[in-house]
Amino acid sequence: MIESIANNRSAYPNSFGLTSSILVVVLGVVLLGGIGLNLYNVNRAHAQQPSLDLIKVNKLWETANDLKNPESVAFSPKQNVLFVSNINGNPTQKDQNGFISKVSPTNGSIIELRWVTGLNAPKGIAISNNGNRLYVSDINDLVEIDIDSGKILKRYNAQASAFLNDVASDNQGNIYVSDTITNSIYKLNATDTNVNGSSSLQAWLQSPQLNGPNGLHVDNTKGKLIVASLGKMSKPGAGIEVVDLKSKTVTALGKEGTTSPFGGLDGIESDAAEKLYYVTDNPAGKLFVVNADGTGYRVLMDLHTHGAADLGLIPAQGTIIIPIMQDNKLIAFKLTE
């Protein structure tokens, strides 16, 4: 059999050479086609990601400095109003000096300075899906407020918590609360109830990888909780973490300080397309714009002051509102491309 094959090869040398040439050409086309397809996909992905260099900000307005250590701001489209938490003193002291204000998103006028009172050191704010409830973190409690009446309906205690900070809601009605000191995320489940028929605030995730979790944002499309971390209170410095809402796995967004920001991160919000994150650095007084895929970021603005806290965003208007805690005011900016 081997001899027969050898004879056939010697009888048709040109045929074998031609076949080999054809194979080389075909393989080359396939390889080049694969490279071309990969380059197309890479270029297509970059084309879909907005250019960070094109994004600009212009100041719209600022409030009078009548607020008292404003920490967080949230926009309610249903009421067309901004809700603002005011610590008004020590952020860890239960002194009942804290309150919630209502501010106009149009010109920054303070509609009602002390709309809800009797709080201690309120920080993060989130509005329920139906727009009827306001959830506010208050040291060890999550406070539920009826927006129409301005009355406190309930306080949910977070057992073993130390410093509840930001609040975020998902499209299922669940509420998430960060605890910066204990590296924890608490969850108020929209469906689970206790023996009394009411929901309870439970520790949902605790991990050193959270590294001082501060600002929270839920990406409902991807099923992720995006965490802007502060680091240690005594020495701020951390990045952005991504938590899978199903598996609870924690991964870093990009490379800290290279493709994603590193600092004393505070608030985090997203554009309507979930392609860009806007993040504040509290001690540095900076606003970052970050690619949601972790491929890059830049300093969008330096406020030249300390205390750039938990920002709010009105995506439909391209408006960012930043609380300046030390200056007792809000400043609003228009995003342009």
C-alpha cells in the first residue's frame, strides 16, 4: 500500500504541488478573514462606546448655601423635584438634627428646607419604582418615607451595621444599602416578608473586596450592582467594584488608576444607555466619567473644593447635580457632547 501511494505521488508531482498551493491559499484566506472579523468586532465595540474626550460640562445653577451638610440628591420625575439629605452635624451621631429638603431641578431654588425632620445623619437616597416612597439611610436604619405626605412610615434596622451610606433600588422593587465600615451590602427584599407580614432589612453580602462600599448603582440590564468604594475612612482610596446580583461575585471594574478611577469615591450614576458612569471623589472634589466596560476614564471636572458627595442625575435632561457638603449647597451642570 505504501509503495502504491509512493508511485502515485511520483506519477503526479504537479498535482500534489498544486494541491498544496491551494491549501496554503485557502488557509491564508481563512486566517485573514478571522483577523478581519476580530478587528471589525473590536472597532465596532469602540465605536459603540461614547468618546470620553467629547463630553463637556457647563454650570447651570447652584443653590443658596442654606443646606446643612448635603450628602445625597435624587430626582423624582413624578413630582419634578430634587430630594436632598442633610446630615446637619456629625455623620455618626444620633442627634435628630438631620432632615430632607426639596429643591427645584429647574433653577435650584429651595422649595422646602426642612421637608422631613427627625432624622439623625441621613445620607443615601433612593426613590421606589412607583415613585411613592423615599428610602433614606440613617446610620443604622433605612427610613421609609411617604412622598405625598412627607411622613416617616417605617424604620428598618440593619443589625450589626456601623455606617449605612448609599441607597439604590432595582426594577424589582428591592432596595440595597451600603455599609462602608463593615464592607457590607444590606437588602430590603420586595417579596420576602417576616412572620409579621412586613419586609426586613438583611445583610445580603459582606466581602473585603468591597473595600469600603459607598455609592451604589443598579444596572438592571446586566443584572449588576455597581459599587463606588471609598476605602478606609482614615485613608480613602479605592476603585469601582461590580457585584453580580445572582451569584454575588465581586470583580473590579477595569484597572484601578489606569482604566478606572482610584480615590475616595462617593456617588455613582449612569447615563440612560448604561455606557457611562459619573463618579465623584469626595475628598479630592472631582467628577470622573468612566466607561461602563472598564476600558477608560478621565477627570471630567475639578471642583477645587472638598466634599463632592453623592451626586444625582437627570438622564433625560443631561443634568448632573452635585452636593458640596462643606459649602452647604448643590451645584448643577449640563452635560454636552
